[in-house]
Amino acid sequence: MKKINSRTYFSKETQKYLDEVMEWILDNPANQKWLEHLGMKGASTAFVLTKGLSARDQQGNQTEMAYFFNDLEIIEYTTLKISMNEFERNILTNQQFIYRVKTELMN
């Protein structure tokens, strides 16, 4: 995700293709107001949930993350699927939330 977010690692042709596939969220003008770019791609089955995300906001803050869940029970899958958008929004916009997540991951 860091290589995609750098926007310099891949050739211009490849980066353009990645943007077409991953940056659909910027089709919404409201997202363009606070994001320079945001690309994401996920995949899921009944028991697996994965997602990669890279973003740069209008202030130049960069975020890269990926998460992978496997062997999920249906209630776990449903809960995670419902919560993903809010979690990602908080990771991108809420410094206190980011600190809390980092602290939890370090423990």
C-alpha cells in the first residue's frame, strides 16, 4: 500500500490503471474536498474479509493499511462488514482514534 500511496513506484500507465480500479470513492465530490487521493480494494467470502487502503488528504497526511480476517463466524463477519466504513473514516480523520488504535496494537 505504501508503494501505491507514493504514486512514484509504478509507471504512469500502471498508476493510472490502479487509480481507475481503486479510487472510485473520489467520484463523490464531497470526498474530493478533503482527500487528494484514496484507493482501496477488498475481497470477501462467507468466512474471509480483507481490505487494503492508501490515502493522502488535502493536508498531505498519508495513511496505508491492510487488514485480513479469516475463519469468521457469521456474526463476526456481519459486525465487521457493518463497522468497516466508520473504522476507516476514523483512521483517516480522527487523531485520538488513531492514537487509541496504535496503543492497543502495541500492547
